[in-house]
Amino acid sequence: MSEPDDTIIADTTLSPSPPGKIPWNPKVFIVMSILFSFGASGILAGINWRRLGKPALTWPTIIFSQSGLIVFIIILSFLPPNLNETIARLVGYGINIAIGRWLAGWQESAYKEWTSQYGEPKPGKAGFLIPLVSGIASIALVLLLSFGIDYWFISGPVNAGISHFNKALELQQQNRLDKAIEEYTKAIEINPELSEAYYNRAHIHFEQNKYDRAINDITEYINRNPEDADGYFQRGILYKNTGSHEKAVADLEKAIASGLDSDLEQQAKALLKDDSEYFTKAMEHFNNGEFKEAIAGLTKAIEINPDDAINYLLRGTCYYTLRELDNAIADLTQAIKLNPAYYEAYHNRSMVYSSKEEYDKALEDINKAISLQSTDPMLYHARGMIYGNMKKYDKALENFNKALQIAPDRDGVLFSRGLLYYEMKMMEKAKIDIRKAIVLNPENLTFLNETKKRFPEFDLELE
């Protein structure tokens, strides 16, 4: 019998054959994300779960990745147009690569488990057709969404807005201004970024003496074109017409600094020179109670610029303070002629008429002021005083109440209402209002002195 052969025989046992199709190495997801998008990587990763023996993860992965891609495209579509394109591209590539790496990392352990059991597949063994189709499908989805979003939310509305804008231009040229405003408004509703619509609508409002609306529109234009000098110039003129001196100066200076063209720059400098040399000095005199000196400065300003309503308003107020009532009415009337929406001019003229005991005219002016500015408690206080002088106490009380509804702690209104309650024989209410007025402004001796002068019997109760 021969001896047993001690030669060691090598183990040539082969790895078992995989039960299904060969999976892709998850590292390919990074490449897919770079070449196509993470949407393509998501489709391939979902299919790969099935090949790795985990089919339950197939559809969740595909749905999750495609939903993420849709959100990603929507966000990109609505990025600000002035965003740096290079930075946007780098961020986009970074997000795609990051998600591709995440998908690869998610499948890494499952892929290692598969290769430990069935061995590392040869490169390309899993096939190229499905990755290619996934990539094409992903690109198709990106293009379809991009064009769809652009059509429905960007280019489409822009084109529709331009159609209304062009129609508004025609109407404006035909001097059909109200219809033009309607079309500009439609253009803005469709495309709020159509800045020229705000600009043109502001000009119509200016022509119609609707200065507050014009300022709102030109401000919207400036917000969308912060470097456009003309916007600041136009708003500076509007502010000047409404008596907002400091805002007018700021805008005119900004217009010049922003590169206003030569003709408009000369106009802006002339306006600024007018204000800086005469108006400002007049205001200093006005604030110091030097009304004759203020009148002299304002008269010089009017000689240089006879179309500036605020100069007439202030000079008229100076005349009123000096009791030159006819001169005051003349100036305030001119201010209203230059700016029919100047509610302060109507208010001040009503005070002059009231001083002349022309209460019907005073009431007409204060009603006009309130129609132009319905939220100023001072106007309701003034109207209450007029009604009080006319002995129409119920209407006076109604207006004082309205003023206090807007501004509950206006000491002057409280004092006026207290005096009115006294005239109406409502003594307890009168005491409450007068006391409160004095508490709110204890340094105003006029309240206490006027009360003692008119109603000596209040002395002990006030003290």
C-alpha cells in the first residue's frame, strides 16, 4: 500500500454567482452628479438598491432625489438676477457633488457586503445603458422644469406685464391718464419688478397733483434702480412740492452725486442753492420767532423761485402770527394754487379765516384739509375749535373725540375738550380733561392761567 500523499491542494472554490444583476459601485454616483445632476444619481442609486438586495429602498430613494431636484431647480430659478453667475455655478456644483457623495456613502456598506459575498465585479459589468438613460432623463427633467418655471412665472408674466405697459404708454400719449394708470397698475400687478411702470405712473400722479402717490411710485422705482440719478431728482422735486425740505435736499444731493446729466444737474443745483441760501436762513428766523426777518428771507426765495409752494406757506404763517391776516390769506391761497394737495396750506388758511370770524370759509378749508389727510389729529382739533366758535357744540365734541381717538394724550385737545364740556355744563368731565391736560404738560402755564381767567371757580379744585 502506498503512502498517503501529503501535498497541499489549493482551495479553488469559486464565489457563488449573484442572484440578480450586477450592482454599480456607489462611487459612480459622484461622477453622475457632476456629469448630469444628483437627480440622475438618485435614479441610479434607487435601481442599485434592488441589485444590492434591498428593493424596499428603491422607490423612496428615487422619489426623494427627484423631489429634491425639483426644489433645487425652483430655488435656482428664483435667485436674484444680479447674483454673481460664477458663484451660483460653484454653489450648484458643490451641492450636486455633496449629494452624490452622500448617496455613495449611504450605499457603501451594502455594496461592501455584496462584494464580500459575490466578489468585486469587473469594471463595466453592471452596464452603461441605465446610467446613460438616467442621465438623459434627469437632464430632460431639469430642462422641462426650467422652461416651465420661466414660462409660467418669469418670462410669461414679464411679457404680459410689458403688453399692459405698452398699452399704458399709448394711453398716456393720448392724454387718457386715468386709463393709463389702470394699465400701468395691471403691468405692476403682473410683474412688480417692472420699474418703468412705477416711474411713468408717478409722472401721471404728479400731473394730477397726487403728490403722495407720486412719491410712493418713484420710491418703488428707486428701490429697484438705486443707482439711477434721475429717480432721486424726480423725488427731490416731489418732496419740494410737498414741503418736505430736508428730504428734498437729500434727494437732490444724491441725484447730483449719482451722475445726473448736465442739464438736470444745473436744475438740481439751482434748487439747492435757492434753499441753502434763503430758505434755511428764513427757517432759522422762523424757529427763533423772528417772523419779520423770516418774511424777508422767504420773499427773496420767492423772487428766485416763484413756483415753490412751501415758501408761500411759511410766509403766510409768518403773516398770520404777526396778525397781517390779509397778507396771510394771499400767500396761503398762492400755496394752494401751486399745490392743490397741500393740506397744511388749507389748515393754516382756515385758522386765518377763523381769526377773521369767517367761520364758513374756515370750515370749508379745514374740511378740504381733512379730505387730503384724514389721520392728522391736529386737523380734527382745528375743526372742533371752529365748530365751538360757531356754538355747534355737538359737532365740536365729535371732532375733539376723533382727535383723541387718533392721539389719546394730546394735551391741547384735552384742554379744548375740557373747556367745551364746561360750556356744555358737563362739569365733572370738564374737570377730568383739564386736570389731565395739566398733568400731561405741567410746564404749560397757559392751561392753568386760561382756566383761572375763564372760570375762577375752578381755582381750588385745580390746585
